[in-house]
Amino acid sequence: MTHRSETVLDVQDVHVEFSGIIALDGVSFGIAQDEILGLIGPNGAGKTTLFNCLSRLYHPSRGDILLGGTSILQWPAHQIARAGIGRTFQNVALFGDLTVRDNISVGMHALTRGNLVSDALRLPMSRRTEARIRTETEELAELLEIADVLEVTAANLPFGTQKRVELARALASKPRILLMDEPAGGLNQEEVFLLGELMKRVRTEFKTSILLVEHHMGLVMSIADHVVALNFGKKLAEGTPAEIQAHPQVIEAYLGGGDA
Amino acid sequence: MMDIGNTSTRTDPSAAIPARPGIGARFNVIVTIVLLLVLVFAPAFAKNFFVFQMTLWLIYAIAILALNLLTGSSGQVSLGHSAFYAIGAYTAAILLNETGLNYVLTLPVAALFGFVAGFLFGFPALRLTGVALAMATFALAVATPAIIKLHVFEEWTGGVQGLFVDKPRAPFGLPISDDAWLYYLTLAVGVLVFLFGLSLLNSRTGRACLALRDNPIAASAMGVNVALYKTLIFGVSAAIASIAGALSAIAIQFVAVDSFTFHLAILLFVGMVVGGIGWLPGSLVGAAFVVFVPNIADGISQGLSGAVFGGLLLLVIFVLPNGAKQIATWLSAQFGAK
Ligand SMILES: Nc1ncnc2c1ncn2[C@@H]1O[C@H](COP(=O)(O)OP(=O)(O)OP(=O)(O)O)[C@@H](O)[C@H]1O
Ligand SMILES: [Mg+2]
């Protein structure tokens, strides 16, 4: 096994159950600083459920999740972004009626301060915040090559562009850990390649760890430093991409039918 | 099974359509200036009774704007804004009768009371969305007159008798009628409230509300405290409705229980829909509809005025499901295209 630096996020023995269905069954793993960690598994393996635990949308019935050594399980969902965890959603969850600019600006909510009175009266504090949001939104749009659609309503954009908008919105909070749920879904071969390049760039420029849920094995195996494989809510295996690709149980889970 | 991760929005991969066509911007400025000029000079050409009608129109526009700010930004529907309007009206009337407070200063006090009431009501309402929230606010509207008539409050509210208020005189020896003065006061308050709402919508706070309307889960993942912003915007909306109520007490010089039934709440809601949800200037159009159309309907047929009003409302909803906003968007695109 290659050497991994200290973990920034630790998932410990997490259990989640939905009225009889065990979605996660004692899953444990850690993600290291600046690492791209691939989380793979057949449909229904529990990958999105794990993301929803990290976002505090689901509460595990057992286990713990530690961010820099502190449990996040007492925090409300809206505190997660402030703590440095950003995310994108499996089928894109943009603010459909808002412009691309406003979508990215909302991404900066956790990074900025303000209050209703100051905002409505355009006090200097709010005007400074607004100027900062404007500049950084435009920089992110530049980086993700969506500057030309900043004033377009998000719902009217093609799927691939929406995904880039969603990534820009997630990056707007300068996350230390970025959760990406199937970013390659619905993209063509060339777009997948560009996405991989972009993720590597994001990792170095934003100094962020990336937790990547993906069915596109080519992408996962080419950019992940470390891979965790789930099946039926349980961790099957964990290791380098090469180790996982050669792992008999992983091969079986993917080829051996199941409920996929 | 619903998966929280799969909160997909509409996917319409059609051609990209700009949301705020910059080309229409100059048209908007021209329309705004013309409208302001008309509003400022109208009293000079109108009889006092019509000036009074215009004041009522502006007061309704402020109350409808309050509702529009709530529904248009956060998506919360209220059929109970008559309650906050009543709070403002009684606050102003009681302050004017019991203390020597200047009538203009009753407005911020009314706003504060309205905000607190709205914020407090917004908390239990957090659990409710859509139809359930509409019902809960409606219950508030239905209960309001009975609460005002309660024995414990009667000493203050005047119960079924209502409260009379002195008519403010035009100050500084201004050479205008008292009615015109009230009109200008209302217009000034209206412009301030409008600017307040506009800045709010285009700020970090406003975007947080718009975001939680479109996708509450994604909004909270971006750090938006959904519960807090929902109650805050409810409070702001109630505060503005309360200001409208206070202005009505001052303009009509009489506050009566019967003015604050659920009928008022429904009228405000109708006004919002006719003006176009989420488009603040539409509040003026919506208010014109609910203030003037009943008069016109009366003129057409006394006995059937309700039917005429209903018919016109049906017509508007069929032809313009997005209200006046639809006409504005269309005009803006027509005239804006260089
Ligand atoms: N809110 C929910 N209520 C009930 N069951 C749920 C809920 N969310 C997830 N599940 C179930 O938990 C299991 C794991 O689902 P999850 O969405 O985490 O899988 P996944 O690994 O993300 O799959 P995919 O690759 O298809 O996205 C599935 O059986 C799913 O039906
Ligand atoms: Mg999933």
C-alpha cells in the first residue's frame, strides 16, 4: 500500500437503515489531505446515502463521522458548508429559476457574512460583500468556462453545462473536502476526460480533498489515489486503484449480477 | 423511493435564454421615470375623492408587495396577511389615541410589531409547506377579527365600535390639500418599501431565500439556514403589511374590525397573482385591480358586480397566467430589442 498522509475526514462504523432496508452497514474509512478518494459500488450500494450523512441530511443510527477529529453529528446541515465540506448532487440540484451567477453566488453564502437590515439598506458592509461575491463568482465562472452563460437561467442550460455550474457553486465555498456524486454521469468521453483534468486542477489549486462517487471506472482508476468499494451497504475492499481492480470480490460484485 | 441525493431540477436542454435581458434595461428605466412622474403629478389633476382612492390604491400596493416579497422569494404562500395589516392599523390608531406620537412615527412602530408577529408565526409555520401553510395562514386570517373583539382587548381596540383617528394636516404650510398630503406620504413610504424589497432581493439574504424556494436541500448544503431565512422573510413581509395597515388607519381615520376579515387576505392574494408573483412592480397593477375593478364592476351592474369582478378575474388568469409580469416581460423584450 502507498503511504497516505493523515486523514482529514473519518467515517467510523456508520449504519443507516430505512424502514427495513439497511443502506449502510458499519462502513469505515478515512480520506487524507489533498487526496482524491474514489467511492465505488453497484447501484444501491449506499454511496449517495453516505454523502447524505456527510451533508447531515441523514443521521446514522450508529457510528460517527469526524472532521479534523471533531464529530459532525451534532451539527445542523447548514453548518457543514461552513465547516469546509462542499458537494455536488447525483442528478444536479441547481436553483433552477436562478441565473448561473446567482447559483454560484449562493455557493458563497457560507463564506460570507451579512444580515437582513444591512442587506436591504445596502450598508457598506453588504456592498463590500456583494463586490467580493461578484468578483469571485466571475473568477470561478472563468475557471469552469461558463462565463458566457452567467446571466442565463440555470434550468435552461444543457446538462453538461449545468454540471459545471454545480461544480462552480460547490467550489465557491472554498471547501477543504469536496463531495462529488457521479460527476461523469451523462457526459461523453471527451467531457469525462476534461472533467478528470479539471478535478486534478481543483485539487491542487483549491488544496481540497475530493471524495468521488463514480460508476465510470476509467475516470476513477485514472485519477483516484485511493479507492473504497461498497456493496449492499458494506465495505468490500479498500486500496489503490490497481489493488481494487484486481480484487476478486469487487470484480464479482460488478460482474456477478446482483440488483444492479 | 425518494432519494435526497436525486433532487433533479427540470432539464430543458433547449436554447439558452437570458433571465434578465440586459437589452430591456433602458426600457425599464424609461417606464419607471414615466410612472413616477404620473404618480407625482396625478393629484394636481384629480378631485380630492379620487386622490383618496389613489392613496388606498398605493396602500394596497404596499400590502401586496409585502405578500409578493414573501411568496416571490421564499415560495411561502400566505392567506393571512390581513392579520398583519390589522396589527399595523391598530398599532397606529392606538398610539395616536393614547400617546402624542406623531403619525409618521407610528409607521416604524407598526413595522416592528408586524415583524415580531410575523417572525413568531413563521416558526410553527416552518413545518408546513404549500397547501398546509396556506391553510394555517388562512386560519390566522379567520381568527383575527374574533381576537380583536375579545373582551380583554376591547378597551384598546374599541371592539366592534372601532377607533377614530384625527386627520393629519398638510405640514409646513404646504399649498396642497390634506388628501394630497396623505397621498404623497403614502407614495414616499411606498417608494422606500419598494427600494427596500428590491435591494433585499438582490442581496445575499434575498438570494438565500430564492435558493431555498428552488431547492431547500441544495440551499442548506450551501450553508443557508433554511428555517432562519424562511422566518426572517416572513417577518419582513409581515412588517411591510403592517406598515400598509398603519397607513390605512391614518388615511381612513377609522379602524374597524370588519375591514380585517379574511376577505382582505384573499384580496391581497388575488392582487399578488394578478400583478405577477415575484415581480414587485406588479403589486401596483394587482392593487389597481382589487381597488378599482370592483368600482368599475359596480358601474356596469350593481346587482352583478361580484359576478363581473369574478369574470374579469377569470379572464386575466386565462389570458395572463403570470399576471402583469407577463405583459412587462413581453414589452421589455419588444422595445428592448434595439
Ligand atoms: N430516503 C430513502 N428512503 C428509503 N430508502 C432509501 C432512501 N435513500 C436511499 N435509500 C435506499 O438505500 C439504498 C442505498 O441507496 P443509495 O442511493 O445510497 O445508493 P447508491 O450507491 O448511491 O446507488 P446509485 O449508484 O444507484 O446512485 C437503496 O436501497 C435505496 O433504495
Ligand atoms: Mg447514488
